[in-house]
Amino acid sequence: MTHLEDYIGQFYHRLDIHSPTQLTIDNISQKLEISIFYWDEPSQALFLKNHSFIFLNQHLLPKFQWQEFCHELCHVLLHAGDQMHLPYSFIEYQEFKADNFALHAAAPTFMIKQLELPSSYQEAVQLLQNTFNLSFSFACKRLDHYIDNHLFTSQMPL
């Protein structure tokens, strides 16, 4: 397991989240006391007087809102500072980290390990899409991460 996978597993266990059905914007935001707002602008996180807010684009389909929420959740949990005042390279770094975090938060490794993944790549992608409410491209990226980190490495001799 990677450091991020361990972190997300421990994070969800602390929130008493153990199954994909518990992975919802409402459930997680309530447990963390994050205010959620839906608006016409791109999704973003905001911090004001020790309170966190996540603004999600209301025109996105629910699966895309879920993925955006996981991205913004990373900013809430792990990032500090106003990106308006950060160097561009640091903003890129934070966005890359938030994209990677979102992949793992939306479909946690410990939950994927509980699934019986089909041997067909397409069927495995569909299972991730249906189980975790993901878009096709997001599910493909997540499955690729899982395969690279867990299937090939666990079969390699020492």
C-alpha cells in the first residue's frame, strides 16, 4: 500500500466509512462539518474563519460532482493557502496532488480489494463505475493505478 492509500483507509475508518454506499458527498461533508454549496461556477474549496466550504458546479452529473468533491476534499484536508497568492508551479503541484487524491478517495484501495474484479479490463472498469459512481475515464485511471500498485507488484518475485 502507498502512503496515500494508507492515509485514505485510516481517514475513512475514523469516519466509520467502510463500504461504497457510505461514500457520498452528504455523508462525508456532514461527518467533517464541511458546508457544501452548488453553484454555476467551477468547483472549488474555500476556508473562512476556521470553517471549510466546498462549492460544486450544479450542472455536473452526480458522478462528476462526486469526483470533483473528492478533488476539493484534498484541498480541504491537505492544502493551505490561497492559490491566488501562490506561485504557478506550486498551484500545479497542489492540483496534481488533488487529482491523485481524488482517484483514491473516490474508490479507496481497501474497498477495491474487497471486490472480486473480473479478469476483463472493460468489465473491471464497469464494476468500478457502478460500485463507486465514477465516470468511464475516471474508472479507467483508477483501475490502472490499482493494477500498477497491487496486481503486478504483488506477483513479482523478490
